[in-house]
Amino acid sequence: MNFFRLECWRNKPDERPEINQVISELNNVNPEINFNFQVNELTEELKNEDGFSDCDLSNY
């Protein structure tokens, strides 16, 4: 995925990859790896949540 962040967003358009190269890179992306990355990222976000610590349920 670094390819897309680094190459496709270059300041000068003539330094960006041709569309056929982008398509080739997209076809080579392993969806399982991408899915695992998203799951790990979400897991980390949930670990960092403080949950309901700011909720006071004693009034209900």
C-alpha cells in the first residue's frame, strides 16, 4: 500500500505512475493481508477506548 501513498500522490503529475501500473499494483494486493491490517487497526482502536468510564449510570 506504500506504493499508492508514495507514488500516486507525488506533487508533479509527470512523476506519478501510469494508470496501467496502478491497475497492476491493485491486482497484486492480497485482500487477506489488507483485511488483517484493518482488523488489527480496529482492535488497537478498541483497546485505546476508555469505554464507558464517563457514563454515570447511578442516576438510572
